[in-house]
Amino acid sequence: MTALLRPALAVVGLFTLLLGFAVPLAFTGVAGVVFPGQAGGSLLERDGRVVGSALLGQHFASERYFHPRPSATAPAPYNAAASAASQLGPTSAALLDAVTERVAAAGGGPVPVDAATASGSGLDPHISPENAAHQVPRIAAARGLPEARVAELVVRQTEGRQFGLLGEPRVNVLRLNLALDALR
């Protein structure tokens, strides 16, 4: 029995070291060299100070900024430690109340769907170009800027489909708000 157990444990130990430690460390090292920005968290800076990540949504409540998609995280919006969906189904009265409240907060009437519904993770850093365009009049008025100038900024910050065919066009809210601050 010992003659069979010793080689089996040796193989398990070897593959644990190889596949559990050596390979992940090698991939992490290669990623840090080939994709340093992405491996470092896609951090965005302003005036030499890190202000956030392009991969995680942040809460913007001021009328002077573009608002992100609603977050379902609790106790605070965009709480990465509580990343999860609300788990409310399409027949949920709580979901209907939340969406109705969000539509009213967005000015009532027809609003882009991502202005009224939370993302699955609660941390989505992007909004649709339609959602951004819907917010242009509010931001232009709050900042005393012409709507055309703010709308042009939205167009310049809109990212297309990945590889030209995957996903939908989107706007990163943090990048858009940093570009908005740079307008001066």
C-alpha cells in the first residue's frame, strides 16, 4: 500500500507546486510586462493622484457630473465588497418600485433602460451613449456650457464594440467625468 501511496502523493505535490504556484506566478509576471496598465488595475490618475479604476463604477451624485448606472450594492452604492445583483425577478413589486423611483429621478418620461436598472454586479463602470446623451442638458446647465460642447465630449468618449462586433457601444463614466473636468 505504501508503495502505491508515496508516488501518488509525490505527483499531487508536484502538480500542486507546478499548477498552483509556478504557472500562476509566471502568467502574472508576463501580464505585468506585456499589459502593465491592465495588470495594475487600469487605474486612472488626475494631477498625479489615482482617482479610480476604469473597471469599477463610482458613485457620482452632483448635477455637474454624468451619473453612472444605478448600483444594487449595499449598504453604499458601488461597494465592491458587496458586489452582487439584487436578485429581484421581473414580477417583483420591489423591483417595480425601484425602477419607477429611478425613472422619476432621471426626469420622468422615457429614459434609457440603463438609467433605471442596476447592473448584475452593481459595479458597472459604463453607461450607454443614449444614457449619456439623456444627461447632457442637465450637465450643460449645471456647468454653464453649451449642450453641443458636452454632447461632442460624449461622442469622443464613446467606445465602440470590441473588435468591431462584440458587445454594445458604451461610455466609461469615470473617464467621461475626468474629460468633463478638463474642459474648463
